Amino acid sequence: MILTDICIIGAGPVGLFSVFEAGLLKMRCHLIDALPQVGGQLSEIYPQKPIYDIPGYPTIKAQELIDNLMAQIAPFKPSFTLGERVEAIERQEDESLVVKTSDGTLVHTKVVVIAGGLGCFEPRKPEIADLETFEGKGVAYMVKNPELFRDKHIVLAGGGDSALDWTAYLSEVAKTTTLIHRSDTFRGAPDSAEKVFELAEKGKINLILQSNVVSLQGNGHLKEVVIVGKDKTPRAIRSDYFIPLFGLSPKLGPIADWGLNISKSAIEVNTFDYSTNVERIYAIGDINTYPGKLKLILTGFHEAAMMCQSAFKYVYPNQHLSFKYTTVNGVNAF
């Protein structure tokens, strides 16, 4: 059995930063993630995607952020269980908790922190005939390696941040880049939308609004996507790859059975310390919900810091917590 002070479910950016905040307070962490590597969505779905809202970094690629976080927490020597899903949490007589994974790994901990992003997630697939036929043969739901699309004809669909950001990024990589959106306005950040409109005006991308992809064509590999606009007339566009980016569908999995208050596939928390309704269990990052919640990595970092201040009382019940600034005290490992 693995012994730790805090067991963090989810090894994405928020879970990793929690290790740093916990380490400052001399609390050890063990992280569990169903994915085979750390990084969560950033490493699994868009490792090369640029991120623009991390303080101190005008731009940083997703995987680079994860690498930096791993370097930041290295002094605190966290341990990991990867490629296993948490199945159950059992409370002990002394109120501590034992976390059990799908492979039978047991972690004895004083505090559990759920930092599982969207939980078990899968891409939202548009209703397009023969979509699954071309999966892996021209249809991709994420961009793991942008070089795969170099000098290719790329068609993206969607109106959120991922669609906007990847359109801008791939415009420098692909032979042609086309973004199709069913509306004439975007859900993504205004700056990202403005950049896409500017690229369209300069002729660096094809921007087709108020249109939908209705079918795919090819012989063994995708060759064309067929779109329909306001005039209802089908039009074929050459496409080596079609990337529909309509977000992720969250699935909480076993978490839904742990007695937590859940609203719309997210865990309700107290914003004082991001604790759940179950004592010693916290939820931080995209998996939690509360009035005014912003699903930003930056928000998750804040929640991680506040959570650790609260968790201290369970790890060291007889000690008084004294907040100290790293600028004065530095970073001292165990």
C-alpha cells in the first residue's frame, strides 16, 4: 500500500501545481491518472497547442508548460500511478481514506483531491454520415503532431478556442487551411477570433461561415468534405484531413458514485477552500463548479493554492499553519 499525505486524482496542470503548493507546506503527494503519462488534456490532446494566458509567458506550448511544472515540483519528489483509473474511496476508522484503482493499487491518504479536468472525456462528434469510416483515415479529433498536416489540405470545423487557435497555428503549416463554422460569430476568445478574421482577409486561410459539413468523400482516405451554406447548395472542398473541434463530452465515471454533490457533470465545491460536501475530499480545476466559475488553468492554480492551505489541518492537526512567501523563504524540499 502506498502511503501519502494527499492523493491527487488527475495529473494535469492543476494536479501538478498542487504538488508544488503542498510541498511548500511539507505535505507529500501521490498522483493517479488514467492516462499513461502526466499532463492530462494538454499532453494527450493538444501538446503543441500554444497557450496565451499563463502569467509570465506571452505564449507557451501545452507540453512545455507540463514539462516546466514537472521541473517545478521535482524537489518535492511526488509519486505517480499512471494508466489506472480510480474506482473507489473507502473511509477508515481514523477518518483517513484509502483510494483503490482499477488495477488494485491502494493508496492510504489523509486527503483526496480530485483534479481530473473533465473527468473521463471524449470528443463531441458531429452528426456526419460516414464520419467514423474515415477516423484514422483523414478524420482527427485532436492535433497531437502538427507536422502530420504539413503541406496538406486541412479543413477544421468549430467555433470555440481550439478551432480558432488551431486554425491560426496550422495556417503556417498546412498547404491550405479552411475553417468552417455554422454561425458568423465565435464562442472563443475575441483576440483569437480577430486573428482568424485577419488571416482570412490576408488570404492565408479560407473562412466559411454560416455553413456545416454534411458529408465526407474518399476512397480509403479522405479526399473531400461536402458543405452546405445558407443557399442549401452542396459544395465539395478538397481535404486531406478533417478536424472537427466541438469540445469534449465529460463523463465523471466512478466519481459519480462517491456521494459528492454533482451539477451538470461537475462537482459542487465551497469556494472558501474548494472542499466538497464529503469531508477530506476537495475538487479543483475544470471538474468543479460554483457561481462565477471560469474554466481556466489560471483559475485551477488559484484553487490548488487555497485547497492546500485548507488540507494542512488534516495532515498536521496539531500544528498551526503559518503562511510564508517563497520570495523570502525560497523553496525547501523535504
